[in-house]
Amino acid sequence: MTDSTGEKELAVALFYDEENAPRVTAKGHGEIARRILAAAEENGIPLEEDPELAALLAQIPLGDEIPEALYRAVAEVIAFAYIVAGRFPPGYTPE
């Protein structure tokens, strides 16, 4: 997730293993944000631009699971990533 507001860039990376709540695995501003984004692009990881969600996720300590209050918003991001990658969650049959 990215937040490009003026010169202040923010990127937050999540890890989701399909069994546990997603975890914050990387976050940073400026040069660190650019490195996170470059690593994602190099590895074919879909990017979602949501400044408000990125700002909330950046407050979570590295390695921690996202709080339940953010489940729905993060689930939408994960669904987007699945669709972009041509994948679907277990048990989902596309129409």
C-alpha cells in the first residue's frame, strides 16, 4: 500500500498466509518506501494505493497482525491482489 502525498511517500507491506491475520512486514517513508515499492515490483507483487489505510497500517509495529478493525479494508486489498494475480481464495469458484 502506498501513500504519495507531496514529497512524503509511505509504503506498507503485508504478509498473509491464508490461515492467520495479515502481518505488517515492512513500512517506511521516503527512500525506504521507494525500496519497498521497488522490491514489490521486482517480485510481481500487486500494489494498491490507499493513503488512509497505509497511514493506519504504518502505526502497527513490524511483525504484528493487523487489528480486527482493519480486517475488512485489508480483505479488499487482498482480494484485489488475488484477482490481479489470477488467483482465488480456497473454496471460491469464479462465475
